[in-house]
Amino acid sequence: MSGRAQGSRGARTLAVDLHVHTDASYDCEMSVEAVLARAAAVGLDAVAITDHDSVGALPRAFDIAHEYGVRVVPGVEVSTADGHLLALGVDDPPATRQPLSETAREVREAGGLAVVPHPFQTFRHGASRRAIRDVDAIEAYNAHTLTGFRNGQARRYARRQGLPGTGGSDAHRPALVGQAYTAVSVEADGGVTTDAILEGIRAGRTVARGTRTTARQYLRKYALNARLKTASFL
């Protein structure tokens, strides 16, 4: 990863992990501090905290992000009626269980971006082709996968639809933060701001990069999910 790298003349490229969870998600135990420490260690310029239907971690993240030199992009992973949707740049979570296209419209009206994570992976609440309408971008590289098949599908779909492709780790553990990320081209004379990052994505100045999780990492996540879900019912 080449965080804080320079791009073409008049622009620079930021490394941004656009899909990270904290212990505000029902299936994660990772603290905000652990997220930011790892993001700084691997050279990320920014990280989007996208907990499941919650923005509970954002106040703490905003308060301490300067200590790590990492920009926090506000976000949430919304459970829509048609699958999950990343709402980036919003401070309040949209209502759940609405049609995906309706949620995407609400996100845009609030000034945010609607990004479809892990599309077509129905067992992970990924949206189907039929449900993906009126969105701003497609997660073309999700690190949490055993093969590259679905990421390849997502990349080709984004290209055919003329939509920007993004990358995100979908991290639920510190070691995975930054394993996939989005290289976003922004104006060279601007700061590392949420507005600049969102505008770069909106304009399609993105490249999705990353590596897949190992089989052990993949299975460990689902074992953790099962344990946390079981504990929540006790």
C-alpha cells in the first residue's frame, strides 16, 4: 500500500479503506482505537467506519482520529430490504428494511454516497442485480472472500454500468484493516477531507486494490460471528 502517495500533476492519491467495522456492530469486537492504530500502521490516509445500522462509534472516532493522523469518513452499513448498502458521508443511519433504491436516494439527499458492498453474495446479504438501482458506486474488491470470483463479477458489473469501483477490507479484526482499500485521486492542494474523498469517488477517480483473506482468516470471522450471535440471544 502506498498511503499518502502522490498522483498525477495537480492531484494526489489517497489510500482509503471504505468498509470497516467496530464493536458498535453486532458481529465485531474491535475497538475504534484498534481500527485507527492499524490504519495508521499500514499507511492509510483515511478509513470509513461502517457499522451495521449504527453510527455509535463515530463520536469516539472523530474525537481521537487526530492522534493517529487518519481521517475518519462517517458511514454505516444499512440493512435494506434488498441487501446491505454502505452509506458514506452520513452521520445518521437511514431507516432499515426499506428498498435499496429508496435508501440510496435518501443517502444522496443527505449529501452522502450509496455504495453496494459485496454485491451478488446473497449469503452475506449482498444485493442482487435486480435490486441495484440508482447507486453511486460498487464495491469491486471486498477482501473477505476465499476466491476472486465474486470480486470479478462486481468489477465487471461496475464497468458495464459505468459506476466507480471501490475497495474495502470489511475488517472485523485489526489485522485485516487496509487489506483492501480504494485509491482515490483528489486535488493536490486540498487536505485529506471527507468531502474531497467523496467527490473523488463520485467522479470515478478510484482504483480498488487489495488481497483476499486467507482461509484461516475467513473461517475465523464466521466463527466469531456465530459466537457473538449466540451470545446476543442468551
